[in-house]
Amino acid sequence: MIIKNISENIIISKNGAIAATFLDRLLGLLNPHNPRYLVFHTRFGIHTFFMNKSIDVVLLDEQNKIVKIKKDLRPNRMFVYHPKYVTVIEMPKGSIKKCQIDINDKISFE
């Protein structure tokens, strides 16, 4: 799946995936079989327990507009948000800066 920042016309990832199974959502980027850009549909928050490196995280609203950004979410931390938002993208540290991602940017999934 291609993940694109429509607002900046930048491709964030050409090989993103949706964490569809319980195991994918539980392990996230810890699972070596998951791609480096992972889209979650979950409520309340995510965690980085047992990870050995930091990640970047963006939270999207119902229209796939970015409502919250967390750069450099370190291992063994939690990222908690309002439960009305359910779509999260986990990505390697530095991706937010590299892809010029900002609040209110629109994201597409192809």
C-alpha cells in the first residue's frame, strides 16, 4: 500500500501495510515480518514496550487529516489520545521530518 502526504505531494511509503490481525496490532513494528510503515485502527493509544528503538507516530481523523504528531516516541513509552480517533501510522524515527508531515496534512492510502 502506498501512503502519501497529499498536502505536500510526498510519498511517505511505497510499502505500507494495515495491521489487520490481533498479533499485528499487538506487536506492531516489533514483528520483523511487518513493513516499516504500519497503519493501525485502534482506540486510546499505542505503546512501544519491548522495542529497541524510537519511532514516529501520526494520528488521523475520519477524513485522514493529521490531528496529532509524536516524533521520537522512545521505547517503553505510551502514546495516548482521544478515543474518537482510530487511525494511527507508525513509522521509523525521522520520517515525520523527512516527509514534511505536519498537523492538518491530508494522508491518502492507495
